[in-house]
Amino acid sequence: MRIGYPCVNESLDCTATSTFRLASYSDERVELAVANNLGCLLRILQFNVAQGLLFFRIGSGIVPFGSHPVNVFPWQTRFADEFRAVGDYIKAHHMRVSFHPDQFVVLNSPDAGIVERSIQELVYQGSMLDLMGLDSTHKLQIHVGGLYGDRELAISRFIDTYRRLPAAVTARLVIENDDRLFSLQDCLRVHAAVGIPILFDNFHHECLNHGEPMMEALRLAAATWHPERDGVMMMDYSSQALGERKGKHTATLEEDLFRNFLVDVGDLDVDIMLEIKDKEASAQRACGILRDVGRIAILAGATTE
DNA sequence: AGCCGTCAAGTTTAC
DNA sequence: GTAAACTTGACGGCT
């Protein structure tokens, strides 16, 4: 089991998502930004290894305007060595990484232009994993998309689009249950049609479900991951921010809730991405809790033998 | 030097 | 019909 956090490290003064405005686009700025971002990404990964955090979500903005037609800079060849070095580091330390294209990637949109731009974004993000030399256990996670007033049609449109995706994308694409529109059950239907793994989000499941207990939901999602092709299940973990709008992520890890969640996880192998505002601070505490729970389990085992 | 409106992209929900 | 939320920093024009 690995624990990680998304995109931003708050301890280091180094950001892997530096960018600039479209209006000030130039090839030179792309080159500067990518050099900075890959350098910072490696530093963040080194920091993570030192902390025992072996799961990390890489931000979408490593290459500014990476899938935009304005960007014709040959970053794939210019930074081939740097991407390869990052990938070598990840493999050497048995880390796992993912990408989470943001809300503009909507594969089930009725607008063909939006679908095409979405596919290009997925191709861009997948190509970074290719350049790093990372296999299909490193994933691209998206949501099913919009509802457009007709759930059946929306799901079937996702399936149709999925079948047209390039193999480099489908090898890595996973869908996540969301908190308002597409539940775990909806994702399971998409999985049944095309075999796409489901990245389980416990907090979204708490917000939107059909009565499945957490332990059952985890096992349903885990069964959608093909061990050799996909690796162990990835999941997002969070909890409700107290006193805030329903669905708002907590600012910091609620340790008791996380400890209880690990009990539900049991002996299921899963890599956990903490979607929590204070990033690596909570991730480090989560690692400590995981070690405690493991130690207690070992002690409990010892006393019964 | 510091303030602060704005930033490629989509969709839903609240007002 | 328009704006906020998703999530968030930081770009960059302006004083």
C-alpha cells in the first residue's frame, strides 16, 4: 500500500506547474517552463521518497498548453532525457504516479469539438508517461462527464467515445465515481461494457451511493483492476470539511476517520491518494497511522498464534 | 514593489 | 439569464 498527495508540495519552494498566459505565448517560455517543472517534479519526488510517500499525482501543467494547437514546440524530443530521468527515478524507488486531467476533459460531451480537445489532452498526458518509460499501471483518471439531462444517453456516449480512443490512452484511462452525477454503480456499468478500471473515491461515495457499505464498495471497485495490466487499485481518500458545504474536502486529515477507514480496507491492497488541502503534511500523518495500524495487526496476529 | 483582477478549456446548480 | 463552484496559485498589468 502506497500513500500520496496531489500535484503540489508545500514544503519545497519549487512548483512543477509553472505556466504563463496564452497571450504571452512563446516557444522560449515553453522551454523555460518545462525545464523548471521537470526539475521541480524530480525534487518533489525525492522529497516524497525521503518521507516514505510513494504515490504522487503529477499536475496537468508540466507542459504549458501541452495539448493546445498554439504549442508546436518539440518538447517531446527537447526534454526526452529529462522525462526519462524522472521515469527512471520513479521506477528505481517503486513509486507510482497518476495524472488527473481537469474538468475540461469531457469524453461524453455532445459537442464533437469538446470531445476532440479532450482526447488530445489525454494523448498529451499519456505521452508524458510514455516519455518517462512508465507502464500502464500508472494511470490517467477522469470522471464520466456531464449528464445532459439523460443518464442513459450520457453513459452510452462515453462508451462510444471510449471505443474510439487510441490504445495509448485506453491502456491507462480509469474513471472515478463523482459526488453528484455518476455513482459507483454508473461506473460499474461503464466497466461492464468496456472493461475500464474504476478509481474509487470514498468521499464521493459517501456523497452519492446506492446503499453499498464502504467495504463492499471498495471490493467492487478493486475487482475492476486487472492485476498485471493495471496494478493494484488506486483510490482517492478524503472526508467532509466540518461546517462547510457538503462535498467540500477537509483542510487536514481527520485521523480517527482515516484509521477507521483503514479497518474497512482490511487486507485489500490499494494505493491511496489523499485529496486533502494541506497536502504532504496530512500524507505524512497518514503514513504514521498506517504504520500504527499495521503494527497493531501484527501484534494481534502474534497473540492469537 | 505590491496590489489584485484575471487566467484555454466544461457543466451543473444556485441565485 | 448570470454567476459561482469545482480548486488554486500565480501571471502580469497597473499604480
